[in-house]
Amino acid sequence: MVNLSNSEEMIRLLNKYNKPGPRYTSYPTAPEWKNDFLSSEYTEQIEEFKNNDVDKSLSIYNHIPFCEERCLYCGCHVIIDKNRHYVDSYLDYLEKEINLVKEILGKKYPVRQLHWGGGTPTFLKEHQIERLFGILDSSFHIEKDSEIAIEIDPCVTSKEQIKCLSDLGFNRISMGVQDFNPLVQQAVHRVQPYQLTEELINYSREVGFKGVNLDFIYGLPLQTVESFSKTVNQIIDLSPDRIALFSYAKVPWLKPHQKKMDENDFPSADEKFKILLSARKKLIEEGGYDAIGMDHFALQDDEIAISFKNKELYRNFMGYTVQKTGNFLGIGVSSIGYVNQCYIQNIKTLKEYYSAIDQNLLPVDRGLKLNEDDLIRQWVINSLMCQFELDFGQFENQFRISFESYFREELVEINTLVYDNFIEISEKKILVTELGSLFVRNIAMLFDKYLKNKQVERRFSQTV
């Protein structure tokens, strides 16, 4: 377990490494994608995917951007709509976008992972949920053992909606909580009583959801080690299968609403780090959770914990996953996909999104076709982020090149990470230490070619 007692050493590491950096849900990261990437180019990538000798299974991410109110910490693309004016029109256009993709694909392809995110997907009423799922189900072959997941806000989710989702086949539910402390909830404009969350968790299990995830954020206003420790006790009482414990992504230059929170209320960098370490220790030692990746925890019998132990964990824009699907479709405004080694992001405003679809165009905002160097570094970064190790033999079998030769410059720079006990290097592999797992974004940054000689201060949040 990482030692809290050496506060001077902790502060030294924070001062040295707590700087802006990517979360690496993709490589290359989104700021590197091209704004002149065209709808026709996306169509070409789907056509190539059809014709290539690759696994034809897909993951699908479906974005529902609507929320009744704006949470002040939020970094997602959302549209505030108190009266639900836009939903039916939006579903019409989602259906049109799905039909455009289906027409290019030419047949129903198998889907191993389906994820609804937002925004607030349960902004939709039951009949709207049924309509959208029916559109997807008729356009793709959603396999029986697929992971079908949805993110919900317990404050606006009814038992009727949860029963509807279960009846349709959704089997994993993720509830945003952030913190159970009422003072923190008020400060971030997300008031959510513990009893409400507890009731919906129990009901979700009662109606058949096999997986319940809870999402939390450390580094929010008014949080302290002591206050968040109480929240962790409540988490352990609820016993979710998985927990995501995210560092607050402070990006007010991208999300101006974050400025509404009082700057004086935020914990200092070292207090924030202590909150993480204290929560991590309690979840592992008292809750019986395994630490998974850089910011997740899972019960030891959960399939994601087993996959992590077996070095079979994967990562995409839906987070850590056990599903190995090399291609995924992003459906809806602002959504992101990855097809035929190409990233694509949809248009971010409803007006422009609708306009493109009215012209029978895939609503592409930007994208990037990966080159050979991108694919090599993507593999390396994913190995570090998901497996916490990098096997030189596996690398050389994958790419038929020497790791030592290809990354000669990086291996000179990496000695600093060895000195700070973030990694260990042998003749066969790089191993991320327990301490290094907390700074794994910094480790991955060493292999990010696009970051070299670039100013990143206003591109990413802090790494810890």
C-alpha cells in the first residue's frame, strides 16, 4: 500500500508530476484530430472495415446530451432542457443517422457492447427508451452475452425506467454520485440524497441488473480526507460491483460553468492526493475491492477484476472494459467512434448535426486516420494504462521491430521514472509499481509523440 507518512516525498512528487496531461481514452488524443476530416472519409473507413479480414463485431456508444440542470463539475457535452422540448426530434435524427450507417454496412453486424451515455440517458421516458432501443436492435445484432450499459442520474430516474431498461436487456447500470456529503453536493449543484441512491441500487438488483457501478470524483469543493472517508464508508455499505473514482477535471477555459464554484473551496493539491490515497486504502483494505487501472475498483469476483489479473483488460471511450472489439460506432451529437484504425467525432451542436443528416451525410466534425507510429504508440500506451506492464517480447511479436531501438530516446528519459519508483525495468518488460499506478498518465505521456515540444496547459486537466 502506498505510504502516506512521508509527506515531504509526496509533495515533491506532486510538484514534479501533477501537471496537465491526457487521460488516454484515445491515442492520439482528441486535440490532434483533424477538423477537415470529411463525412466521405468516414464512409470510406466503414467500407474498408466491411472488406478487411478483421473481427466484425462492434461496440456502440449512443449519446443522449440532455440534462434538466447543469452540474458545475461537468466536463461532458450536455444540453440543458428543463421541458424536454427536443427529445422526439433528436430521436428522429438518431434513427436517420443509424440508417445512414446501416446502409453503408449493408447488413446487421454483431454488437458485443452497447453503452448509453450523456448527458442523462434517463432524460428519456419509457416509451422513448423503448423506441431508441428498438431502432438499435433492428439495425444490429445485439448478442445475448453483450454488455448493455447505461449511465443514469438517480435524481431523475424512476423505478419504472429501471424496470423498462431491465426488460429490454440492459444488464449494467452506472450511477453518478460524486460525493454523498450534502455540503459538497450543494457546492457542485448536484443534490442527491444517499437514501435515493441506495433505493435505486437495491431495486436495480431486484429487477435483474447483474452489474451496478458508482461514479465518484475527488478534488471537488469542500472535500477533505475526513469528509470523503465518510463517503467511502457509505460506498462500502452499498457494495457496488465497480467503482470509478475520477480526479476532478478542472478545465474552466473549456467549460466556463466550472467558474461558478468558489476557488477558495477546492482542496489543495496535496490534500486532494491524500483524499485519493485514503479512499484507495479504505476501499482495498475494508471494502475488499481490487484496484483496477488508474481510477477504478471492482469486487474480486467481478469480471473486470478477473480480466485485469489475467492481463485482458481493454480501454476505450466508454472506459475500462472486458470487451475486445477493435471497432466501435459513435451515434449521436458529439459522440466518438473508432473504425478501421480511424477516430471520428460527430458534430457538437444540434443545429449542425441535424443539417448534416438532412443532407444524407454522416455528421462528422473531425477525425484522424492513424499512421504506423500512432498504432505502435497506441499499443504501448494501452498496455501501460490497462495492464500496468509492457512486455518487450509481445511488442516485438506484434510489430516485428525492436522496442529498444524504436524507443531509444524514451528509454533515456525513462530513468527519472525508475528513480521515483514509478516503474521497474527488466530485460523482458516494464512494470508499473503501485506508486506508479497513481501517476500512470505521466508514465504514458513519455511515449506520446504529440506532446513533445507542445504547450499543454490549456488542453488537459491535471494528471493527479
